[in-house]
Amino acid sequence: MNEIQKLKDENKKLLEKITELENSLHNSAYYKEGDYAVEAVKRGKIIEEQEKEIQKLKSEIQKLKNENKILKNNKAVSDKKIHNERGAGRKERFSDQEKEMMKMYRIQGKTIKEIAEIYSCSVGLIHKIINE
């Protein structure tokens, strides 16, 4: 009797192990041979290609940033030279802020003549400033 009980217990353990192995086999087959597995492999390849492309684009962006810095530095050197180094000639009558205000008045619908009266200058000067 005792031997029969041992065989039954052993048989039960083996059956449980068989079901575990079948489940793991089913899961591995799902990933290896199933339709979903094919799609997963395709998606994996697509993801790898996209990651490679992302790396290429990142390196290109870095190159462009470096080139941009170089160009800005070169521009900064050329911008340092002032058009009128000695400060000769007539000084501007209106500041940049006043010029912007003139443009804003024009956008708001005021006529050039009204703006000229506000700033006590000629219509031609206002027209010149607005169209700059």
C-alpha cells in the first residue's frame, strides 16, 4: 500500500511538471513560430532600424550645432566692426523704441500724417521709418 501511495504521489508530481513544461513550451512556441512571433520579430527589426536612424540624426544634429557655433563665432567677429567707427555724421532723431511705436500706431490704423503730427516731423520721415 505504501508503495502504491508513493507511486501516486510521484505520478501527481510528474503530471504537474508535465503541465508546467507544456505551458513553457506553448509560450516559447508562441514567440518563435506563431503569427504573433513573426509580427514581433518584424517590429523588433523596425525598432532596430529606427534606433539606428535616430542615432544618425542625433549625430547630424550635433554636427549642425557645432557648425552653427562656428558660424556664430565668425559672425560675431564680423559684427564687431561698426559701420561708423568714428561716430561721425548725423545722429538718429528717434530711438528704436520710438520707431517701433510709430509702426504700432500705423498698424492700429493711424494715418502717416497723424503720426507725423504726434512726433513733430515730416510725413516723408515717418513713411521712411515705417517702411524700413
